[in-house]
Amino acid sequence: MMKRNWMHRLGAFAAAAALVLSLAGCGAEQSGGPADVEPVRLTVWTYYNGDQLESFNRLVEEFNATVGKEQNITVENCSQGNVNDLEAQVMASAQGKVGAEEMPNIFMAYADTAYTMDQMGELVDLAPYFTDEERAAYIGSYLTEGDFNDDGSIKIFPVAKSVELLFLNDTDWQTFADATGAEYADLETIEGLVGTAEAYYNWTDAQTETPDDGKALFGRDAMANYMLIGAKELGDTLFDVKGGRMTVELTEATARRLWDNYYVPYVKGWFSASGRFRSDDIKIGNILAYVGSSSSATYFPSRVMLSDTESHSIALKVLPAPHFADGEKFAVQQGAGMAVAKTTDAEEAASVVFLKWLTQPENNIAFAVGSGYLPVTHAANEMDAIRSSGLILTGNMENILTQAVDTVNSSEMYTPRAFEGGTKARDTLTYSMSDLAEADRATVVARIAAGESAADAEAEFMTDEYFEAWYQSLCDALRQYEG
């Protein structure tokens, strides 16, 4: 029985490989051209919206009108809303829930979702469809993200990636900088950012007669990234994963550095987060800068709306995300890849044809220019290649891509390996410190309004004991996801 199953899989792969070869040829010039190839329809689910969705749909239309038409492949893209909506829809389809749509051929997935789907036996290993030369064309860490068992498999195929950058309301920054001597270089390190945020709070506080009413300078879009990358820079692999099993590695010293450079400035009012995303906070003038995904730059506002009647235009300045001054230089590797669901041999092979086409440099660059995401091959992930593509780059997009490409080429890219419960563990990192900081800042603000000084209002939250209680609660919460 085992031998028959093995022979069946070998025969199925041989048939699929033959289809890839036939589809990759020159259409009618081949013997047995497109007329002899059964039509294949592929469904792709994404979470793209706005500029990203428009850019991706243009590429799908181009594929269908060219290679797809020649090779009898038709691709249909369907946006499922946001990433959480997409994950819920995919899981419902995989589990066969009542009312769920049929499983798509290709769907966007982060590592934790893909890992879960792979454990259910739903994903195709794409590695056999790629030669060593083809694999070498891709940035290595992008491919290994989907190698869950360290066996060279490709369960997540990279099509577009992003990194974190610092986005600055340069118009209002210049007013502050002219008055205080602040410089962009002050924002290169996390410690420098915190010091500059304190200076901004004090500068804005001094402009009114009301004590302790300064404004926040900075916010973060993804707290889990701060925790994971910050810990990595300081020498800890917070989620240490081997063979699909995670061990929490977060020393108290590292946790204290993370605490002192986010929780403390937040409670003091130097950092803030109020809208759904920090670009929302920029838009209403609550902060001047935030660290977020390079792909979020398309949402950076062009105006600050202080009230229904008061607003002003602003310019965007893009800077590298700050690092810990004495830490190793790591950058977060983010952006979902494409997973291929197990269907028929013909559909799986055709999915590979589409994905390979999508990541050809000229197509990948076209998506990058339209979305703020980054190409995934070495050839395309260079500004010279992007500039020479003939595509129109706005000033903002050129600055975004320049900083993002430089980050990839000058930093060690990092994303945690997938493990069971990884999404929930990441959620714990997202909310553990930030929710506490938000609640405690609200208490401080209420106390100040009641007449206390800022120092007195903050005192109970600045003790070693308060930090240690949070640290132990975080470790306890994370250890439930260990091996």
C-alpha cells in the first residue's frame, strides 16, 4: 500500500510538471499548443485594499490578457477585506463550515496561518517546481519563511514584502526643529527618539499656561514588531522556535529596555496611540511621527485636520526605523505570501505559472511602485532596476522605496518561525504592554486634571515593582504557547 501511494504521488507530480513545461512554452508554436490544453480557472484571495488592490488587479488583468490567454489560464482575484477577514474565510473553507465558500486555489497567508493549514494537510509544497537557479533568484529569507520543517520546502511563496520605516509630518517637525535644534539624526536610535519625544512634549507644554499638557511626538503601528525586533537587537530571540516548538527567551534586562523605551514615554505623554492606525493620529495632529509598514505609506495624510474649520497641508519625510543604539541591526520581514491549496494537478501547476509570472522583475516592480511593497527577487530589489523600469515614481514613493530597499540590503531580516498558537502569542505581544500603557496614561491624565503634578500622578507606574509584575505576567501568558 505504501509503495502504491508513493507511485501515485510520483505520477501525479510528473503529470503536473509536464503541464508546467507545456504552459511555460510559446503557445501555438509548441506541438499540442493551447488548443490541446484544458482551460484552468484559478481563484486568488487577498486582503489588498486601496492602491494595493488596484495595482494587483492590473497585474491580474495583464496576466489574463497575455500569458493566461496563451496558456488557457484565467485568474480571478477576490479581496476578502482585511487580513483577519481573509484568515477567517480561509479557515472556514478548509474546515468545510456551512456557508463557507469553496477553497481558493491561491490565498495570501502569514506564516502562522499557513503553518496551521499545512498541519491540516491543505498546502502544496512548491519546492519541486523550482530549480536551484530559480530559487537563487529570490531573497533567501523570503523563501525560508515557508520552510516549516527545515527540509527545503516552500509552503509560502513570496510575492511582495515590506519593512518598517519612520514616517514624519515634516512640515510641523520643521517648526519644532527650528525652535529647538532637533535633527533627523536624533531619530536614528530608539533612545534618541525617546529623548526627542520628551523635548517635543516639553516644548509644546511651554506654549500654554496649563501645566503638563504637552503633546506626543510618536506612535507605533505594530507593537509585536517592536517587541520581537527590539528583543532580537538586544540579544534575545523572544520566540525561539525549533521543530515547530516555541520557547520563550526574554530576559528581564531586555524586557526592561523595551519597557523603558515604550511604556515609560507613553505614560509620560511623549508617545501616543488613539486612532485605529497611527496615520489616523497624524491626520488629526495627535502625533508627528510613527513607525509602520512601508506599505502603509500610501495612507499617510496630505493634511492635518485640527478641527472642522482648521487644517493645513503637510509634507511626508521618510526615515529608517530607529534601532537600539548598542544593539545588532535587525529589520522586521513582513508581508503575507501566497499559499497554494491542494486541488487538482492542473490547477496546482497553473498556480505556479501565475506566481512565477507575478514575481518576474518587471511585474514585481510594477506592483511595488503602485503599492509601497517591495519586490522579492535580488534583481528587482534595487533602486536602479526600479528607476529604469520606465514606471512613474512620485517623489514620496521614490523616497519610500529607497529607504525600504536600503533597509533590506543593509540589515539582517528577521521574522519568527511559525509554531502552533503563534498568532495568539503574537497578539499577546501586541496588547500586553500597549494596553497597560494606554490605561495607565488615562489614569495619569485624570489625576493631572484633578490637580496632581505629573510627577506625582506617574509615580506608582515608574517603580521597579510595577515593571516586574508586568514582566512576570507577560512571561506567564506567553509560556502557555511553549512546545
